[in-house]
Amino acid sequence: MTDVRNFIGLAERPSLDNIAVTQGPIPVPGPGEVLLRIRATSLNYHDYLVVAGFIPQPAGRIPMSDGAGEIAALGAGVEGWRVGDRVMGAFFPDWVDGPPTDANNGAISGETADGFAADHVVVPAYSLCAMPTGWSFAEAATLPCAGLTAWRALQVEGRLEAGATVLLPGSGGLSVFMLQIAKAIGIRTVMISSSDDKLARLKELGADHGINYRTVPDWAPAVRDLTGGRGVDLALDIGGQSTFARSVAACRMGGHLLVVGSTSNGAPELPLRDVVMRHIRIGGMAVGSVAHLADLARFVEAHAIRPVIDRDFPLAELGAAFRHQLSGAHMGKITVSL
């Protein structure tokens, strides 16, 4: 192992045009910490907001919330891990188990704490989760954010069982993971996309129904028609202002709407009468705990689920990777190998 690491530290005014790999000393793990040799990370919309400067960071912050690699060294007092173990990092490194709190959600990898756009990083030992057996590093790097958000939405917050119906927007990593997990459980899926070609590919992956929102811009009635007029048990919303009211309208009486982010500008207007008179439960959530991630890893192993990876980039082309993400041409996850 050399004594130099390659990493990306954000510029004082970060943008996709000034992302650059630099070098510095490899950090040394302290008590309770481990040194990871990171082999892969993957792109999330949250990461774009960081690297493009929409979530302000101090100069030098190492971005990227996903990370997978092997343990290179152990700090004093670390138990349960060995050098060479293949592991995944955590979006919330201090959220080990239990409900979210101000304390355990304070550190966010790639935002309030350095992330995984580096070939060597130091993290708390308690933040790690073993990779699914037989997975590549690129595959494992897709789980800690998108995969875990999908798992928590369906099983922890949604508590859905076979026969339930969910509404999933788009064909990015989160929606594809939710489709795969839902299919394994026996949950029916309605997918929304701007592309008939993508909808056809989603049906090949097991989607029950697909709606092109460009040809059917008022898609909530179509969702209800596909569910026999009832509406879905759970709708996932990532569009914010552009989709929120329709997501509410697509839910059944007493249905559940989960908001996990927004890809549009502006806050949505609350359709108050629909929410109140149709008893819609609206909740927000962000990723999950290390314990949730371990549950997910066991689930994908048991059901032989593998992530859909659209394209892999080298670290030096991280800006190009984000441009590919913004183009909307991808299906599934975009990964970066280190």
C-alpha cells in the first residue's frame, strides 16, 4: 500500500466543471475506526446537489454518500472486523439502529462528513455492513442509499405485504430497486416514466403496469383505473412541486404517500381536502440505519436480486458521470470505480 491517496475535494465554488482528482496522505484510523480501501461509489441526486454547490460545503469536502471496498487497517479496539473484509459504508454513519434522532442523523457521508470519493477513507467501525456474498464492489456501492431507501420505504415504513400496490416514479436506481424488491415480495407495481422504451424494459424486470407521463400528463386517473378505481396502497414521490398533487390523487382511501426528495424546484402545494377527506398519510424519510442495511443485504442474497447498473465511470470522470445522470438517459444506477 502506498502512502498517498487519490481523492476529490470540492472547490470553494463547486460545479461539475471543476471536479478534479487530487492527492494527499492516507489517513490513519483512530480508536474504534477502520481504514477502507474504497473500490466503488454510486451516484445519487443528493450527491449532485452537493458537487454542484446547491448544498453548500466547506472547500475540500470529499463528496459521495455511497461506498464499497475492503478493510485495509483496523484502529485500536475494533472487534468483529478483519483486514480484507468486503464492506459497505453508510449514508448516516452514526445511525446504527433504532429510530432516527438529531444525534444519529447529524453526520451525513459526503455532506456534513467526508464521503467516499477517495480510494482510502477512515470511518467508524460501527458504521459498516458486510457486502452481499458474491457481489462486485460496484454492485455493493448501489445499496447504501438507493437500495436502502427502497427497502425502508416498502418494508419499514410501508410495511407492505404480497398483494399490495405501489406507484413508482421514473427508472432510476431507487425506482428500479423498489420494483425488484416489490416483485420478490409479491407487491404489484405501477411505474411512471417519460419513455415507452424504458417502460418496456421495466416490464421486462417485472413491472405490472407502466404509464408514460408525456403522453398521459394527468396520470393519477390512469393509476386509479389500473387499480380498479381503488388507488395504490403506497405512492413514492420524488418530483415535489411537479408531481405531489397527482401522487396524492393516485393513493387509495387511507393510502400512504412517502416523500424521499425532490428533483424539481419549489415546494408543492398541499391538496388539503384530498389529504384530509381521504385520510392520506404523508411522511418523509431519508435512507435508513446500518441495521436496515444489514436486513436488506440478507434479503437480496435470499432472493438473488442483483442491481441494474447502467454505466460505470472512473473517478477522474465524475463530472461526466453526473452529466449522464442529468441527461435522464440512464436506467438503474450509475457507478464510479476507484
